[in-house]
Amino acid sequence: MGNKGEVYIIATTDRREGVKRCFQYLGELPYAEKKIFLKPNYNTADPTPGSTHNETLEQILTELQSFKPAHMAFGDRCGPAIMAEVIQEKGLDDIAKQFQVDLVNFEEMPQEDWIPVKDERFHWPDHQIHLPRAVQDADVVVSTCTLKTHGFGGVFSMSLKLGVGIVPKDFKTLHHSEHMRKMIAEINLAYEPDFTVMDGIDAFTDGGPMKGNLVKGNVMMVSRDRIALDAVGIAMLRHLGSNEAIMNTPIFEQEQIARAVELNLGVSSIDEIQIVTDDEQSAKLAEKLKKHLH
């Protein structure tokens, strides 16, 4: 299950239930004896959707361990916060010990663990970015994002934007570039999560990524297609009532998504997206979201 273009949505207020149902939809995953890296969202330690909720993280780790991988790790880097402080504030060391997985602080890695990736299509300086060795060496990457707008140029921060956390902290290069949203999409050329879980129980409909207009979304989603997932996420923000950039810009004209389409990172149009549900409540929500998919 979980083909490209499919976005599975669950209307729920329970993160653990939502994650379990996401994995039920995905089915048996071939992760036995594989090295898995999980990429969460720790821009800061602010409450969800400012950062990944501990319940979401813990349940994803629980589900992944059921497939008996050889090794598991999770990690991130922050901005503007300091990752070591976020680790302490969120209790991530304790979670890593509980699940006997490695926690990688990208901000404290030696330089040799940043692997250069060059692509002439990049708008990044020298057409190059650097990825953590832990991500590059993994057999499987899984990611989990939240549902929110981005008030500092990104417009929205979901599965595509999650990639910013796997490049070195450098605010000027990204945030001062006229190509910021294209550069966000381009990071996704360098790594490909097997799937992404989106926690939309809480959402920012304006502001973000740390603090914003907080509303209840009461939805969890999962997809193997980052473009499709972000498109449905934008539809969800529209359903909740968002800012002008979200409400009035056609989804496939959003620059992150338009660039991701150019790079063939997923679906290329609304018509290729299929919203999948398995209960009445979720099906009703899906019908509402379809009205915002344009």
C-alpha cells in the first residue's frame, strides 16, 4: 500500500492511534536487518506543530522496531534554537535510551560527517549541499512533519520543508536568497524518505514555524509522495482558514511545489493525487479537502 500519489488521511484526535493506522495502511515493510534513519521536525522545542510531538515520535519508533531493523537512529538540527537545548527540553535523550536507538545531533557532527552532494540543477552556492553521513548511510529514511504555515519566506512548512533540517545551519544562504522556496525543494533531490507521516492534530494557519495561529486540525496523514502530501496539507490549511498566500495561490503554483514538480519528485498535478480513507469520519473530511485541491 502507499503508492505514489496516494495520501492516506485519518480524522482523529489521538496521535498514537493515528500513527498506528498510518502503519496499518502501509502494511508489512521490508525493513528487517536494515539501517533506518528517522527525520523529525526540531526547528525549535516549541509545542506541536512547532516541533514533533513526543507521542508521534515514540509511536513511529515503536512501529518501525516491529519490523526488526538492524539499526535505528533519529536526528535533526535546529534554527534558530540550539539542538542540544532542544534535546534536553524535549527529553529526546530519554526517548533514545528507552527505544535503544541513536540520537544524532547534526550541529555537533565533525566536518567529515557532512557529505557533499552536487547537482547542476541546484540554486545553492556551487550547485552543492551537504547531507549528514547518518542520512546518506541509511538503507531507509522515514520522515515526520507537522501541518503549518511558514512566516519567514517558505509560505508553508510540511514534508518538503522538512529537508532544511538535514543541511548545515546557514540562515543567510537560504533565507536571503530570492530562490529560497526553490532551494527548499531541491534539498529533496538528495534524499528520499520511504514515506512521511504528517501530524495535523494541531496546525498553524498563519505565522510559523515556531509560533503561529494555532487551531485544531485533528488529522493525521501519510504518503510516499512528498508533493501529494504537501498539496493535501495545503488543502487542509485552506479548510481550516489560512492566510492569503495559502488561500489564494493555486497549489501547483506554490513555488516549493512547482520546483518539486520540475525535479520530478512526485506527482505533477492535482489529478494524480488520490486521497484514501478507511472510515466514515475520514471520508467526510476527504470530501471537504477535495474542494480545496486546486
